[in-house]
Amino acid sequence: MKQWKVIFQSAPIIIFLCLLSGGSCNRTVDAASDDAPAWLRQAASIPIQGYDKKVNAVVLVDDGTLKVEEDGRVTKGHRGAVRILTREGRAEARTRVIYQTDTEKVRDLKAWLIRPSGEVKKYGKEQIADISLADDDVYNESRVSVIIADNDAEPGAVFGVEWTTEDRSVFTQYPWYFQSDNPVVQSRFVVTLPVGWRAEAVTFNHPKIEPVVSGSTYTWELKDLPPVEEEPSGPRAGSLAASIAVSYFPAPNARSAAGRSFENWGDVSRWLTELSEPQAVLDDALATKAQSLSPRDAPELDRITAIGRYVQGVHYIAIQTGIGRGGGYRPHLSSEVFSKSYGDCKDKANLMKAMLKALKIPSYLVTIYSGDPTSVREEWPSPQQFNHCIIAVKVSDDTRAATIVNHPKLGRLLIFDPTDEDTPVGDLPDHEQGSLALIVAGDNGALMRMPVTPPESNRLERQSEVSLASTGAITGKIHEHTLGQAAVTARRELKHRPRADYVKIVERWITRGVNGASVTKVEPTDNSDGTFDLNVEFSGAAYAQLMRDRLMIFKPAVVARRDALFLTEKTRKHPVILDSQAYSETVRIKLPPGFDVDELPDATKLTAAFGAYSAACEVKEGFLIFKREMTIKSATVPVDQYAAVRSFFEKIRAAEQAPVVLARK
Amino acid sequence: MSPKPVRSLLLVLLLCAPLCLAVRAADDWRPVDPAHLAMKTPVVEKDADAEVIFWDVKIDDASEDLIFTNYVRIKIFTARGVETQSKVDLEYFGSHRIKDIAGRTIKPDGSIVELKKDAVFDRTLVKISGIKVKVKSFAMPAVEPGGLIEYRWKEVRGGVSANNVRLQFQRDIPVQLVKYWLKPMSGSPAGMNVQTFHGDVPRFVKDKDGFYSTSMTNMPAFHLEPRMPPEDNERTWALVYYSVEKYSDPNKFWSDFGKRIFESSKQLTKVNDDIKKAAAAAIGDASTAEAKLERLYEFCKTKVKNSNSPEAGLTAADRAKLKKNESPADTLKRGIGTGDDITMLFAALAAAAGFETRICLMADRSDIFFDRNIANPYFLNTTDAAVKVGNQWRFFDPGSLYLPFGLLRWQEEGVLALVPDSKESAFVPTPVSSAKTSMQKRTAHLKLSEDGTIEGEVRVEFTGHFAIEKKNDNDDDSATEREKNLTEEIKQHMSTAEVSQIKFENVTDPFKPFAYSYHLKTPGYAQRTGKRLFLQPGFFQYGNAAQFPTSNRVHPIYFKYPWSEEDSVTIDLPAGYALDNADAPQPFMAGEISKYEMKISVAEGRRLMINRSFFFGGNGTLLFPNTSYTPLKNLFDTLHERDNHTITLKQAASAQQ
């Protein structure tokens, strides 16, 4: 019989957080006699001064090493030290080592904290947490070993870390970031190769960094670097930081077990083709399905659309194995994905490729970076620049769509992302538009710029019919018609939440413009042509304000007024990235009996290289007609034009806040 | 095999009849009811994307381990149902195990796709010091709208009992039938009890093989809403627990329990000579009971360092090195202690000063609303000092950071405190603070320019629970971080605001109000037309969103504590403009619960003076049934409307061009 006791049954994560943070679990502390290594002592003696008060920590040392053996084995090492300057800086007293379980081992990981008193605390095996890196995936071999010393750290302390891993992956390319979100005193990357091998590096976001070469050891180094800060509507930090990407190559004619080297994009295309091509298996079931979805006599675009829709409906589930051996680029067999009806991005793209094969429509996988169109750099041929997979479908001259690109050898290619279940064939998610992506087509593969759809393809058209009573009460009907990425946004709100939650979103949107509004009708329609319609009816008891029963004031932009500025800072360090979009709205307001228009907002007309805006009111036959239009082009606006961008949007905000004044007759 | 479209119920029945037999013969899956495959709409909630057909849990506490045998069948109605229900993660840790996972998908045409063994992945989420949190993950194959998925698994919790296990009867999707079987531990002197919460869960009745069972049908999905009571207070669930003695009268239980607490807490508040001396010194010349207790409270707050406070400047390592205080005398001698140590010291000092004191237990109302009719101390999880003043028990918690004298944490206000006694323990209600106690007092002296820019000095002061929350939010931040956070907060309401000269006051002071002041410049605050400027006098409410924007409500509405707001704003008007209209918005009140008033006056012809006051939660009214949602929403919509009230300035005729 088991012992009688009250048992702790609740979430185990608490225990781990407690252990990780060294918090209230009353663990004994390592002896104060633990000593820091000489390199760390030396780093800790680096004087720190003259930093802005916003700086929370300074990286004193950031040294990475890579030693490659003849047999392809790679030993990676790292030494880092950071001085904590503020309470927020305590979050820098942590380290993480990412590794792939199939090919890589963390051989050694330790850390030290030198407190301002000089006391040293050492962190070893007992304090290392090994964590799954992608816990949303059903399975993923990527893991991270971490040491977190935040709760032990304090301003003035120096946190140092040293780790080594052993890697047998197929990759022969390594990026190194010299800059981080903290200032860096010294950052260095050292690559040691077998005799006769060579290394090449490309530099990003910095003048070319030449290595110091000693025998077969290459050292790249930068000193005294400012922090990199991300800004709203700006590039991600990784696209801004000074960095290099190192590729190494075995000696000519050497027999080596080292992984695949890439001299150019053709090499990358060939390698990815080797990995993916055998996975596009077309069995009878899959072929039958493809043919049943797509009648032979239908127009080409309709046939592709039918297959695209089906694959979009395949549930996104990621199972990542063999990552260190290129598994992250090899889709599961298309027949398997079809029978299970789930897969990740490359599985879905590959399934579509196989189904199109059944229709005798050639297609190619496309690897892309999802999330930042400025991320991929042409000068570094490497599969490691990508994080996503989509598809390019060869189309005839008769097929028309905004997302067709011309490949010099493969001809017209329709670009499509079957993982994004809300963006139909003929459109492309905005975070992929304009990005460089690799068409995976063996010898014919090439890096290409993805299409950018024009603002008019991503348009919102709104028609509002409202009636104002002499009490200030309002009743209204709004019809919205959206296209392209505007329709995707509308569709996403509807599709991915329960109906009741969708209605709440609409209610919030209406009540933001009309306080206390009662929403009586919410009727969304997701159209088969990729557009989206929304009809809303509402009423509100006090939209317009009566002043001494003499004047009535209200804002003619009833809903979706721009009442906040997204670029709030007065100055800027990095370019502003604008997505292609457009809207137009006509609001017809039936004026209350017994009132005349006393004052209307001034008409606004703005034009800039990146867009245009206009807003104007007119009175016609008892109606106030308010029209506004905006067009924004896809653009990366340089920092020196920041004031103009900010002013453009601030003027729109002001225009949409301006009221109409009615006076009693 | 290509799936065939289902054309009629008859066809479904024809297809499924042999299937049911085959399934039963092939495995111990329960037969599939063809009606479930044919279902086009949910039974429990009309818009559900998926619905649990049945959810069975057998809990066997009779063996060495505690074993949960789970089996769930789910009908999928929409693509969103596919998205939310296809992936399954079964988390376990320590000596717990998950085993015997099996699953299958029954497609709309009745064909079956089994979950393959190799499609179940065992993952370690976190591993540290030999302890692992693991998860068994799988994705159900070939799931599509119209189909059914079902899976089962066993969870084995090594060497533990079912004591304090919670049984859930609601999920994030509706459930047609949920059934629990329970087999109690055998040979234990303790008997198993099941206490249900917030639903008419039928009593467990004797079933086969030593199990007891209960079930519920048509359970709606459970979703959180803003400003709702604690989750455990709303969802239907049951607590399993063992007790050696069986009490039919809860009063008798609490009386006996109170005696045990009384005895065990004696040592914790033991008085010795040092305590007596310290009490006498701290009290000094105070003569009233109130003044004496206040001095003792202040002593505990100021003379003993709270090791949990950032002010103590301790790292985790420092805290770990601290010796445990075994008695109030230890805490006094060392001058440092945990929050509980400090509260015990306060009780001992009060006792030394001649007060009758107790260590009392109470429930945290942010977890659940305590019911004394449940004879189980499970929910009494916080301790305070109770001191008898006259005939009344007063409650003190000096160990909580930033809690001023006379105030309890909001979680402990308006709850029942068990005041233990050797003879007659008693439940005593704790007071709820008044709306005046927790106040935001805001002042601004501003100047409006012709172009609509407003600029001036602003000061905001927080007292009571507001102050405690603000201090807790800010105490661990550097000055730079505090400034950054405040600036962001202001810009959320006034995106064009430029904030400078920020000063914070009393961030870690346990007694004084938390306050900050700053200089503000906001272009475009007022809107300008050809001859007028439009100005919102509710300066501190500028850009606020409505409190309750949605029309439907499922759960009751719940506020943490009563509060009040007092605003005093002056705005100097631009030259060349005169007040066209300075109507103040109409005041309103809701009985003793709430009152709002904004007064607008003009001084020296050019200075607008705005005084706004608002309070909510009068008489400690903080909980409203969902049937009161509409009037409550109307009250806050009215507040929002009045706060957005606009006044007009007109350009003087001579200034108009």
C-alpha cells in the first residue's frame, strides 16, 4: 500500500523555473571560493565608461571559434563576458547553446558570475537546463542548453561563459554576428581549417572585414561597436547587425568527409533539389485526388487554384528530424503527407508539386525567408539564409496574376505559399513580397526577387450610410470590400477564432469609433475570388455632441479613424519599411433636421514618393459626404526622410480627428 | 480509396452499420454511433468548431500508483476544429508516465485511419538536475470537418494518491458527456471525499469493480473573459481529497481544525523578554490601541528588513544563505526575515503589548471565493495576524510589501478569516477598503496653443491598492526603465506626446503615496477648424478605450477593489480664442456604487478649470451577475462618453482672417 501523504500535483514548470532562476528553492550556493578563469578576470578588468544611461549591459568579450578536422568534424567554442550595468541588465546574465541532437553534442558548458564584491559563483552541470527549442512542433531535434543567472546578478557584476560543442553536421557555413542589442567592446571569430583548406567570408552591414590569416587560421575581429536597436516598421536586428558569413572549402582534390560546400546559388539549388526531388512521389491515390480536384478542361489558373486550395487545407504540423543532416530542407514523402493530411511548409509545397505533376504542370520548390524581405543577401549562397518553403508553378502566357515572375530559363512562374491558408493563389503574403528567394530547380535554380503586388491589389473599399438624429444618435450600415492582403487580414480574423470572438472584434472596432454602439448585424462573406466582404449595422445613442442645444459636433470618419501615430519617436536610426496598401471610403451622413452645416474640416491632400492621401467633405441634398483615400507603396524609406514619413501620417491622424460643426437653424 | 461524398443519412447508416461491428471486433474502441458521423451541427453550442462526444476518465487509486485511464472522442465540424484539435500534447514529469496511447480518425465516409505507433513522439521539454518535464505528442491523421477523432491513454503517477486531485468537467470546446470513475485507496484510515464546484455534479455512485462514478452532460466550452471572477470560481470542477475523520457538520470541522491551528501557531508567535522590550520601546508614549498597533506595524516595516523586497538588495544566492528564523525572537534579533516572519513578529509584539492575538488563516479571493460549508482547509492558504481591539478582531499583514497600516491585500479583503482558538474558533469577515482608500489623484497645469498643442506640468499620485500595485510594478526597475515604461504608457493614449522631466516619488516607501510627475507636450491635442478649436477637458481620459465594448457576457463581472479618481486640470487658453461653449458633461450616479461629476469653470477669462471625480465599488460592491452586464456596460459607456465630452473655443472676430 502506498504511503499516506499530501502530494504536490501541480505544474512541474514551476519547479524548473525555480531551479533555473536559483530562486526560492533553498539550493545551496556553490562555494565562494570558485575562481574565474584568467581570460574572464582580464575581461572583467576592462574599464567601462561613457555609455548612455539606457545601456543595460556591455559585452566585454565575444569570442567564437570553429575548428574543422579533415574528417569534417567541427568543434565550436565560445567565450563571452558581459558587464551588467542596470537592474534590467541582469537579464544578460544568461547563456544559451543551440544544438541539433542528431549531429551535435554540447561537450562542455560552464559559467561564472563575478559579483561587485569580487566573490565568484560558478555554474556547472547542476545549473544547466536543457530545453526543447520548438515545443510547438510535434517533434523537433533542435534543443538549447541554458544557464540563467539573472537572480544572482546585480549591477556591476560580470557574467562569463565558456562552451564547446562537437558537430558532425553537413553544413560548412557559419554566420557570426559582431553586434548585439548591447554595446560590444570586442568580438572575434576564429576559424581553424586543415592545411590546404580555405575559408571565405562575406560581410554584411559593415565595410568588408578582412581576416588576419595565420597558416590555416582565420581571425575576423571588430572592436567598440554600438548596440543595434530594432524600431517599429523597421528591419529586424539580424538584418542590421555587422556580421560575416563564413564558408569553408576542402583542399582541391582532397578526399574529405566534410559537408557540402556552396560556391554559388546553383550549388545550393542542386543540393536542395537532391534532397527534395525524390520526395515528390505521385502514387495512384494522390494522382486520383489531384485529377478529381482539377478538371482537365478548366483554365490553367483554375486548376492550379484548386490544387492550391486543397493543399492550404492540409493541416500545418511540423515534425523535424535529421536537421543536422539537412532534414530541415527535406520534405516528407508527398504520399505520406497526403494520407496523413498534415505537414509543415516544405511538406505542403512538395505535396502541391506532386499533385501538379499529376496534372502535368511543372513546379519548383522555393526557399525563402519569411518575416523580413530585407533578410536574404545575394552575396552569400547558402541554404541557411532561409526559414520557409513555398512553390513556383510554371504557367503559360495566357495565365495572368500579380504574382508571376519571369525566370530566364524556366519561363513564367506563379509564386504561391500553400502554408498561408488565407492568401489565395495569385497573391503572396506581404512579409514575403519583394524578398529574395531561391527557385530550387537543379542546374536551373536561381535566386530571384519575389513579386510585389501594387497597392490597388491590397485595397479596402468602405461604404458607410449613416443617419444622425437631432439628439446626436446615430444609426448606420457599413459595407467593406477587401482585396489582396487586406482581404487576408479580414479573412484571418474570421477564420481562426470562434464566431462569438469574431463578433467581439467587430464590436470593439465599431465602439472604438461610436461609443456605446449596439452592433445589430455582422455579416462576413469570404468570396471564392479571394476578396472578402463585411456588412455591419449599428446604432449609438450619443455619437454627435450637442452643445447648449445650439451646436452639434461629430467626426465624419465614423469608424477606423486613425487616432494614433505608429511612428511615435521624433528621431530614427533605421529605414521605415512600408507595405503596399490602399483604402478608399465614402461616408454618406444624413444630417439631422433643423440643423445647417456651420463648419467643415479643411480638405487634406498629401502626396509623397511612397504614397498619397486625401480627405474632403461636401454637403449635398441633406447629406454630408465624406471621402478619404490612401495609397501606400511598398517602400523602404531612408532615415533622412523619416521626418517626412512621420509628418505624412501625423497629418492623416489630424485630418481624421477633425470634426464637423452643425448649427441649429 | 477515394472518399465518397455523403449524400444522405440513409447512406451514412448503410455505410456505418457494418463498420461498427468491424470496429468492435477489431479493437476495444467503443462502437461509433452513425448518428455522430452524420451530425452536421453541434449539440451543445451551435457555433462550436468541434464538440466532445464523450470524455471518460477512470482514476484508480487502489494500486501502488495513481492511474488515470483517459478516452475521448471528438466530432470535428469546421476547418478551425481541425486546426485546434488535431495536435495532442500529453505532458508528464518526474515519476509520472504516459503509456498505451492509441488513436484513430474516423473520416466522414466512415473509413478509419489509425494513429501509427511511430507517429507518437516522446519529447523532453526541459531537463535540469536530473529532473525532466516530458511530453508525448502526436498529430491525428487525416482529420477533416465532418469526421471524428478519438484517442486514449494512461497516465501513471508513481507513488502518489488522488488526494487534492482536481477533476475538470469543462474544456475549451463543448462536451456532450463527461464521465469520471474513481476507485479509492484501499486500506487507508482516510476516506475519499469529492467536493464539486459551480455545477450540479451528481454524487459519485457505486459502479463496477470497486469504482464509483458520476457524469455530466452538455457542458459548454469554458472561455475566460476580462474582469471576471477567478477561473476556479466559474468553471465546473471537483476536488478529490481524503480525510481521516468524517464531518457531517462543517462547523464542528472548523472548530476542531481551529484548535489544532491554535496549538501549532503558539510557537510561531512566542513572546520572550526581547520581544517585550522591543514592543515597549516601539509603542513609546502611544496611548490608544490604534496608535500602539500603528507604532508596532511601523516598527515591523522599518526596523526589520523584508528579505523579499528589492530594497533589501539581496540576490537569490544571498537569500539562500540566510538562516531560517525559528521564532519571532530570531527575526527581531537578526533584523531580517521573510514576509511571514515579519507578520509573526508583529503578532508577538502585539501580544507582548497586551493584545489578544492569533495567526489567522484565510482564502485568497483571486484564487476562489471561499465557502465555509466545505469542510476542507485546502483553500485557506494565506496567513495574517489577527489582533483583538475592543470586541473586534482586526487583521494585519505587515509582511506584505508596501501594505500600509490598516489595509489588507485586496485578495484578502472581504473574505472570511478563520481566527483559531482553543475553544471556539470563529470565521470573521475581513473589511473591504473604501473607494477613497485607493485613489488616483491627478493634477495638470497646461497651456493650449492656437495650433492645438497642449503643454504643461502633470502629476499623478496613487494611494491604497493602486499604490501597492504601482510599487510592485516599479520597484525592480531602474530609473531609466521606469521612465521608458511611463512614456510608453502615456503614448498609448496620446501617441504624439513628448514627455520629459519625469520624476518618480516613493517607489519603495511602504507608507507614502506612489507618485510621478512630468512635463508634457502633445501636438494635435485639440482639433482646429477654420474658426474653432475643439478641446477634450477630460485630459487624463484622452485616448481611453471603452471598458466594456462587447455586447454579450457569459461570466459575472468582478472588480478587484473599490477605487476613486480625483482630477484637477487647468488649461490656459490661447490668445485670440474665447470659449464658445463650456458646458460640463452631466453628472451621474448609480446608488451608492458609483458617482461621476465633472465641473468646468473659467478663471480670469483665460483659464479653464476642470475638476473631475469618479468612484466605483461603493459599499464594497465588486461582483455583478452577468444579468447585470447591460446596466453595468451602460454605466461605463456613459462614463466614456462624458469623459470624451468636447468644448469649443471660437476665434475672436478680430483674429479671423
